[in-house]
Amino acid sequence: MSKIKNFVSDMKKELDRIRWCKGKELLKNTIVTVIFIIFFALFFVAIEYIVSLVNKIDFSEIVERINDLF
């Protein structure tokens, strides 16, 4: 039982050492995080759109023209 008490006591001491964010800093970090999430979401949507456009291209004509050259 003393091990558990020591653990809880040590845990409380460690929690007192933590530097918690203030309100403005927390708001700033939250805004930066949301902006990054939106940026990467738009980035991946754009990549997905480009890949879908490339998949719609009919490469058979291009391959036939290349084969005719050789």
C-alpha cells in the first residue's frame, strides 16, 4: 500500500512541475493547429482530385502513337 501512496505523491509533485499554457497561448496554439488541419485537408483533397483527373485520361491513343513511331 505504501508503494501506491508514494506513486500518487510523486505523481502530484510531477503535475505541479508542469508548465500549463495560459489562455492566450492556448488560443494561439489552437488556431495554428486548426489552420494546419485545414491546409492539409485541402492539400489532400487537391491531390485526390488531380489523381482522379489523371485516371480519366485515355492513354491508349498515346501508347498507339508511341508504338507507331517505333
